[in-house]
Amino acid sequence: MKQFDVHHYLGTARRTSPYLLNVQSSLFRHYDRRLAIPLVLAESFPGSADRRLNPSFVIGGRTLVLATLDLTSFPLRAFGEWVANVSEQAEDIVNAMDLVTSRAWE
């Protein structure tokens, strides 16, 4: 499983979050968990998405929103079949994670 791979999500929230985006470095591939962010169907995303925090993707003809604040560690059994790799949007993904962990205060 490569960084920025998208897999079907096998968890209970898969109706609204059909995919998981693996954001974990391959340095830690020997662990049985992956740091991932759910991809939520745009029509199911609560509120309005902030493009910096919640970039969107089109996968399988559907628009999905990166639920960056739902970043968590998932067991490997939560990952289904591989769907895509979105490394072409790596900068947007990493910027969203950086925004969440920024030490900047307003």
C-alpha cells in the first residue's frame, strides 16, 4: 500500500465515506495500521468544505471531499480493494494536514 493510495473503506461509515486515503509514509509499512483520511461523498459532507482544509477529488465519477479532521489510524482490515492513487494532489493533501497541525493562531 503506497502513500496517497485510495482504497474502498470496509467500515460501518462506508455509505457516506466509501474510501480511505492512505497518508502514511512507507517507512512504517511493517505496522498493521495505516494513518488515513476518509473521503466523504460531497453531498454527505457536513457544512461547506474549506478548499484548503478539505480538498476534493473525483473518483469513479463521484466528487469526494477529504475529511482532514477525521485523520486517524485504521487497521489494515478496514482497507478494501485499491481504487486509485492521488499523488498528483499530494501537495493539497499535505497542505491540508499541515493546516490542521499548524502553530499559527488567529
